[in-house]
Amino acid sequence: MLARADATPLPLLGGMARPDGVVIVSERYFAFAGRDGSLLEGEMPRVPSHFMRVPLLRGLARLMMSFSPLMQRDGVAGRWEKILLTTVLLSPVLFAFFSGTLALVAGFVLTGLMLVWLLRGRTLYLHGAEHRAIAAAEQGKLAAAWEGEAKPSRFSLRCGTNFVALVLPVGLLIDRLWPFAPAIWTPILLAVFSLAISMELWRAVQSSTHPAARFLLYPGLALQRLTTREPSLDETRLALTAAGSVLRRELG
């Protein structure tokens, strides 16, 4: 399957690492390959094409779709993970009703929980494996990566870490330039607007070949030295198993 995919034009792939496996996604499908040998396959939600042509809205739609493999009823995440992710996604709304001190404390607590969730188990190593599998697909080296004959980079320009590194400065800039008087819903609007602008900027930078545009991705690439580790061959094969599942369905 991987050798066949190496000789075929492939769709764009993305993914995410978990402590117990790797998720690989395309526009239409996702697959989760677990360290216990399990394989969970599913379909990504469809967004109307006209909606995806609207700037800002398309970015928010893609951001929400990225959580779909976790949040679906038969998805990858368990009950408590879904509660945590839902809390994170709704935090701009919740914090809008807190006092400044309470919002700060809640923010630190939520950030701590997210770090514990993100860094537990073999997540960092499987994060590197996820990037390697996606890079192998883009370079036509899936079969070679399975055999250990090729080791594409564990760093990725399209990693969510790069997006997170853009959100903070964009959010601070929008907060400074916001022209309207503060209201109870202002934190919500600022958060949503910052995410939408950051997603548009992130996608524009990815498709640009200009050196100045790529400079914006360097902070995220630097962070990946903390959020990834060099994976073993078995961990790379785990990510390739998920990639193979998605590509098998994409190629029919």
C-alpha cells in the first residue's frame, strides 16, 4: 500500500499525536493507530464549499474540523478528554465573566492541565513520528520510511505548534488595535477574531515561498524542539499505519 502511494499524487495530510497512538487525517478521512495494535477509522465532517471560500470563517471551520477525530461520538478521545477540550474551546466565553484575578488563576490552571494532557506518555516521540510519516508521504518515501531506509524530518511547517506561536502575537496586536469600547462580549470577539486572523496568516505563510513569510514560522519550528522527540522505527511505523489507512481509502 505504501509503495503504491509513493507512485501516486496524494492529498494533503495532517495529524496529531497522543500518548497511546497517532492520528492522521485528510480532508475526507481520519485514522488512529494505537500502540496496542488497534486501528480506528472514521470520516471527517464535510463543510459546504461556499463556506470555505469566505475569509476568516473558513479558518475557524478548519480549526474546528481539526478536533473532529477527538470529539466525534465514536472518536479517539475519552469522556474526560472531551470535557477538557470543550472547556478549552469555550474558555474565552467563560473567562469573560470572571474578574481579572480569577481569570488569570483559571488561565494558569487550564494551561497546566493542557500541558499535562499534551506531554503525557510517549506523546513527544509520537509527535515526531507523525511529522515523519506526513513528510514521507509528501516526499514519496513512505515505503522507505517503513523500512527505516529514509528518515524525513521530524519538524513540520504545518504543525499546530507553528499556529500556536502565531496566535499569541496576533492576539496581543489585535487587543492593542481594537477600536471599540470594551463590553462584556469583547474578550469573546477578540479571541475568535485572533484565531481567525492567525489561521488565515498561517495558511498564507505555508503557501508562500518568500523568505520573509517563512520567517514567521521560525518561532513555531523552534518550539517543536520541545514538543517533538526523535521517534523509534516502531513509532514511525505506527504513524505510517495510520497514514496508510487514510491513503488506502483516499486512493480507493
